[in-house]
Amino acid sequence: MEETLIKLFGLMPEEYRLKFIDTHKGAQQTWVDFVDASVKALEGWITGRQVDNYDGLYNLLQKEHILTNCPKEVA
């Protein structure tokens, strides 16, 4: 699945994660466009990490939260 994503979009799950985190509504951007960009980035991250159920999503978000908040030398 990850290889297919890379072939189709050229992005790795980590790149989708960063796009999702860094997605902000620009002054010239509509709310529809903002939501669309956010959803696409989130779906790319989740699909790239092969998350297909609630427990997988829970674990992905928990890991993200912990790694974001722990000191860099520990992560």
C-alpha cells in the first residue's frame, strides 16, 4: 500500500503528517479548500501508516502526541 501511495503521490506518510500538522487556512483560501487540504493530508498519513481501524488510529495519535511532547534527545 505504501509503495502505491509513493508511486501515485510521491509522498511518504511522514510528509503527509507534516502537511496535516502545518495546514492552516490562508487569507485567500476558502474554508472548503482548507478542509479539503486538511482531509487529504490526514487521509494520506493514515493510509500510509496502514491504519484501518479505531485501535490503529488511537495508537497513531497517541504516538504522535507523545513524540511531539517528549524532549528531542529522548525521541
